[in-house]
Amino acid sequence: MVKFGVIVFPGSNCDRDVAYVTESLLQQPTRMVWHEESDLSDLDVIIVPGGFSYGDYLRCGAIARFSPAMQATIKHAEQGKLVLGICNGFQVLTEAGLLPGALVRNRDLHFICDRVPLRVERTDLPWTQHYSSGAVITLPIAHGEGNYYADADTLADLEANGQIVFRYAIADSNMDSSNNPNGSLNNIAGICNRKGNVLGMMPHPERASDPMLGGTDGMQLFEGILAAMGDRAIV
């Protein structure tokens, strides 16, 4: 069994969606982690869900990074354990320094709620091992600040180190960001740290895991986590 922890901030609104996947669909023990908790040592995988942590005051994720639960998440990641940030969770991970770059306002300054095609760039990670190389999957997005930005040197490092895990699969194969949903540089939809144990992504895999919702492309990500953990899970 793999024990999941889902962090709950004031303003989180996708925490129960994630817990439904891990607890009900995958039938794995799942603990809802209040943002004031500081001991996460009982967990195998920590998920920072979508929503509006602390109301997104100042900017998305700016306050959440200082919470006791996020300080414990940083330690969890430093130990090589798995951390997944989805949507607002991705924003929190960049604010906390676990991932490089930042998520800024969408190119057209509009909130976007849609289903988008993504290309899987790597399949040698815990998160993506159940996908085929170069596969194009469909996941929902729902964000106002999903435009990934980083300076030129950081982008070059991400490309060189294979840290771009998902890209928006637009028709134009070059890195022109004018055709992707939000203006993300290099069409970035999700990135990992150099070790590969921390993943941040704007699309919502938990919203594409139950067949009743019309698509299951996200379930393979969660199943990959289970396969990767194997005998390493905490009992």
C-alpha cells in the first residue's frame, strides 16, 4: 500500500477530487493534511492540490509556501520522496523553490476552463512510466495564472536536463507560445526537478481518472506512482 497525503489550505477546492482518486479508485490509504501540520513522516506521496490557497492573495502560492505543511513537504522532497503539485499546487511548488520558474497571468488575461491535448515528453519517471513515449493525452485545465515563465538560462537548463514532462500539444511543432492555451514558454504544461521526484503540472489528472467523467488519461499518472513505489511504501 502507498500512503498518500493531500494538503488542504484555506481555499483549496480540488483536494477532495484528488483524494477520491487515491482513496476510492486506487484504494490506497489517504490522509487529508491540514496546512498547519508539520509532521508528514508517515506519508509516501504528498500531493499539493488545485484551488486558491489562502485566497491567492499577493500572488498564487505566495502565502502557502510558508505554511508548516509546505515546510515539511520541502523536507519530504529533499529526502527523495514523491511530491506532486497540480494547478495551484504547481504554483505553490515554484514559490517554495522546489521547482524553477513561475506561473503568471494567462496571455489573454482570461480564466481558461477546457480540455487540452498534452504531449508526454518523458516516460522514465514515476509519474509517466505508464504512458507511451510521445503519447498525446487529454486533460482538463482550469486556471487564470497558468502561463509558465522562466528566464532564458532556466529554460535552457530545463530543456538540457529533460525536466519538461508535459507540453501543450499544439499543431505548430516549434516553441512558439502564441498557439498554446495560456502563453506558456516552450509550450510547458508540466515540469519536474532534476531528480524527477517533484512534479508540477497545470492540467488536472484527477479530473480525468474516473470513466464517468468521460476520460481516463489522468489515471495512468496515478497508476505509475503505485508501480514506482513498489516495496518502498511505508507500512
